[in-house]
Amino acid sequence: MTSCHVTEDPIKKVAIFGGTHGNELTGVFLVKHWLENGAEIQRTGLEVKPFITNPRAVKKCTRYIDCDLNRVFDSENLGKTMSKDLPYEVRRAQEINHLFGPKDNEDSYDVIFDLHNTTSNMGCTLILEDSGNDFLIQMFHYIKTSLAPLPCYVYLIEHPSLKYATTRSIAKYPVEVGPQPQGVLRADILDQMRKMIKHALDFIQNFNEGKEFPPCAIEVYKIMEKVDYPRNENGDIAAIIHPNLQDQDWKPLHPGDPVFLTLDGQIIPLGGDGTVYPVFVNEAAYYEKREAFAKTTKLTLNAKSVRSSLH
């Protein structure tokens, strides 16, 4: 094996999750459709399984029942003794881990696409946890190229202190598309997510059939820190996202630019000494997490050539 080339085992099993958050309806709608008629997601030699992850939350059209399912895939929660006293989502995470994982088990799924919506103006977004994963960078490059001229952004959440506990156990790759209000379906957002999954599956099929993907590079936005809203002494929000920042996800934000606005008209600017790129600006679901937006920095990731080890 040369230093510029990577061979990987073929991909055999792919799952597509919808409804991890029960009010993010694009994934729910697509997965329910594919459960009835999955012709468009089938690929030769590949098992593709659509799956509703949080059916009780989907039924109620709410993000979750007891706690955020997307934050409990960690060893502590997955290792808890199963009992009816556990939060519903912890029990559900254990069931999902049993069905689709655990990671490195020979029966586990190779790739899981987890379909999400955001109320932020994020467009098509792929979320990456590992900046050294040549296969994933190649797949994301293929999806980005196939979607062009429609932009597709890559959000790198590799950070020593910010652990999301979404993928500790199973090979789950989040796909985010927005803006879309919670509990709402938009045709344009649905079309974009559908295309992202089509291109991802096409990439996997091409890879399995022996196509070699040459070295490539992609632009990514790496998380630096999450920013809370200004708060008063009671812990209540004291300022809101400034109109200049609203809907400006992925756009450069410079020191001194307006970030927050108080009710009496005071502007709170960005501090620091460098340009950042905000993401998940004013996301509805993150108010409870005390996150107004996340700061990212833009960088380039390179991937070696990859091909299937069978060829």
C-alpha cells in the first residue's frame, strides 16, 4: 500500500434514519415513503434499510419524549441495565445499538445516514466527526460535486471538549438540511435531502464496483466554540440575534460585527481578533441547550485515493 492510496472493505449494509427528532419532518416523510416503496434507495449488492428511530416522538411531532435521543449514544447510557425506569430515549438508543451496532461487530451496519432538519439557514450540510477519514471525505466530496451548483457545506465537529455522543457506538453520519420550521414540510428542503441520499448511495455503489476515487480536497468548517445568548441575573435571555447575523450561517463574521441586540437597542458585537463563520444561528432546538450559534473556522481537508479492497 502506498502512502497516497487507501483500500477499504466494500460497504455491505446501509441504514437511513428518520425521526431521530420527531418534529424534523423531512427525514420522517422520506423514510416512511421508502418503507412503503424503497426502489429509489436500492443499489445492487447493497442492503439499504430505512428506519424510524424515535417513533413515539414522531407520533407526537415533538423533538423527544424524555431526553434528546441524539445525545445518549454514549457508553454510559448504552451500558445501563435495561428497565422501564430509564428515559424512553435511553431505552430506544440501546435498542438501536442492538439492531444496527455495536460498532466493529461483524453484523453491524457500515454506514448510517441520520436525516435532520434545522430551523437555521444552513442549506445542505454534512456533519463530519473525523478529519482523517479518507473514505468519508471522498464520499462528501462526491456529494458536494454532484449537488453543484447547489452549495453543500461540511461541518467538522471534531473537538476535544465538545462531545456530542451521537456516534460513539454506531457508524452514524448526520445529514442536516434547512431552513425548515419544526413540524413543517417544505418541498425544496425535501428535494435537497433526497438528492443528498441519492448521491451518497451512488458513491457507495461506485466504490463497491471497484471505481477508484483519486485524491481530493474539501472545504470544511470546524467548530471552535458554542456561544450562549447574553443573560440577566435570573438566567433569562437578555438579548436576541441581531438582524445582520440572522440567516447568515456560513458567512464571515468579523470582530466588531453586530451579534446580539437588546430590547433597548444596545448592540453587542463579536469580540476576539479573528474572522469566524457562524453556524446553527438561532436554531429553535438549541434554546434549551443555551446555544445561540456556534463559531467555526474554515479549513481544507485532503483525502488519499480510495478504492474497494475487492478490486
